[in-house]
Amino acid sequence: MQKLVPAFDTVVPAVEEAPVDGETPAQMALRLSQAKAKAVAAIHSHATVIGGDQVASLDSRVIGKPGDHATAVQQLTDCSAQAVEFHTGVCVIAANGFTESYVDKSIVFFRQLSGDLIERYLRKEQPYDCAGSFKAEQLGVILFERIETSDPAAIQGLPMIWLAACLGRAGIELL
């Protein structure tokens, strides 16, 4: 985010992140990003607000944040030699009334992961608060075979190419 906007505040709204019955992972990412943006915009009406959320899924099943070591081991074991979809939802609400939302889809193809590699990775990185049990911006890349995406930053949680264009459409000068 600092690449586009050097000075900004981070606000964590109280938004329930549980899935809704019948909702696809992409729909969930969109709904949550919009709910977060709306919650913050209601408090900071004179600001441009960017709400975001990322939902990982394996075989259309949502993979949440593991929260603990045992769950992270199971998630990475399940992801081994599999393709995992990451839906990154973003909602921009500008003070001038402009609103736009987007969902980016990235596919991460995991290498065949041994139990030893999973254990060493989790002990070093401890990504227990990250969907999918890894941090792509750090050592998580050692777990991947490849990534298919239209925006490399999306896998880290914010599609910067789309965001830059959206902020321009909102009338926000970036340069």
C-alpha cells in the first residue's frame, strides 16, 4: 500500500468473517471487503477507505486462518501438490461518493510438501494468522511450484494494479 499512498492509517473494523451458506469463496471475499470498507467509511466519512479481504479455497472449500500449529500442519498437508485459489476482494469508498469493488483470483500451485518441510517452515514463519498457513511475501514462496495471477501483489492481500487504476477513477492523484 505504501507504494501508492505513503501515509495512511489502518483501521480494523469489527466485521464477522464467517461464511454465509451457499456463498462462493469469491462472493465471500467481495462481501467482506465491502462490509469492512463500509464500516470504516461510516466512522471516517471524509477519508478514502480501502477495505479488503482474502479467501483461500481448496476444491471450493474455504481455508481459513489456522490459528494454531496443528491446524496449519493439516492445511499445508492438504495443499501439498494441489492448486489453491485465492480470492482477494477490495472495496474503495471515496469521500466524493465514488465506490467500486473488485475480486482478484490467483491460483497457487503447491509443491509436493514433506512433513519435515512443513514443520520447519511453520516453526520458522509461524503463519497462524494467515489464510492458507503461509506468508507469500516471506518464506512461503518455498512451498510453491508456481502462481497464476494477473497481479503479483494480490497474493499478498491487495491487488495493486487494480487499486492504482481504481484510485485514478476516484479522482485521487497518485503522482
